[in-house]
Amino acid sequence: MKKIFVACGSGVATSQTVASKIGSLCEEEGLDVAVEAVDIKSLESIIDQCDIYVSIVSSGANIWNVPTISGIPFLTGVGMDEEFEKLKGFLQQ
């Protein structure tokens, strides 16, 4: 099972929304994942525990040593299919 962390810059409300959306999409595809909304302040100390990071902060933020995709499309719906394809590609690695 792959672990996906979702974090936004101001708490967990937005990240929880995105995590729920990604979890539903993965479930529909039969993907074995655990999606978790995490506090951005604790991300640095726990980032090594995930396989994929979904960022809901503007680019130029911290660069992590894990595959990272944008969470914004999962909020807006614009570009969501493309971003979900990236996510699925990372899951296959």
C-alpha cells in the first residue's frame, strides 16, 4: 500500500477536502493507497513516511525528495484528470 500525504499552507481543512477527493478517485480505480491530510508544520519531520506528496501551496515552496503533484486541480476541477494521471504514474513506480 502506498501512502499519500496532502498538506496545505494554513491548516488541514483544504488538505482534508483534497485528500478525500483523491481517496475517492483511487478507490474508484481500485488503487491500494492510504491518503492522509497532514499539518504543513509537521511535514518536514514526516515527509519521509510517504510515497507521494500532494501540495496545495504555491510553487517555490519546499522541494521534497518524494514525487510531488499539485493539489489545486482537485479543488478546482481544472486539470484534475491530468494531475490524477501523474499520481497514478507515481503509484506504479
